[in-house]
Amino acid sequence: MAARGEAGKALGTGLFFSFLGGFFSFLILFFISPPLAKLALKFAPFEYFAIAIFSLTMIASVSTGSTVKGAYKRNSRCNPFYCRHGTH
């Protein structure tokens, strides 16, 4: 659209639908989180273990190359809890 001279229209449409999606997601999260929290408080060790195994399986399945490296790969620049390069 920018090549046709409609960059403002494309930007406005993108901004509008981005806001709409964010607002819709907020509403869903607002109404779903209280029952979900009540359910999560009932979890036993078995459920936590199952979630951990499921999460590692999903990470390994979407990673490219070695699945072990995909499951344990860290960001080469910064760890969220410790940054060696001073950028955070």
C-alpha cells in the first residue's frame, strides 16, 4: 500500500486492528484468569510435573537442529536475570 501512496491508510488500519486485538485479548484474560487461578491452586505435584514435561516437549519440537540444544538454549547476549553486557 505504501508503494501506491496509501501508507497512512495502511498504518492507521494496522494501528486500529492492533488495538482491537489487544483489547479483545485483555477482555478474555480479564474474565478467564480468576477461574484459571482457582484451578491452578488445586494442582498437585503430578500436574506440575506434567506441565514441565509438556513444556519441554513443545520447546524441543519447535526448535531446529538438536532438540537438547533447543530445550536448553539461552540467549547468546543476555539472560533475563543476569546481563553480562550491561545492556539492561
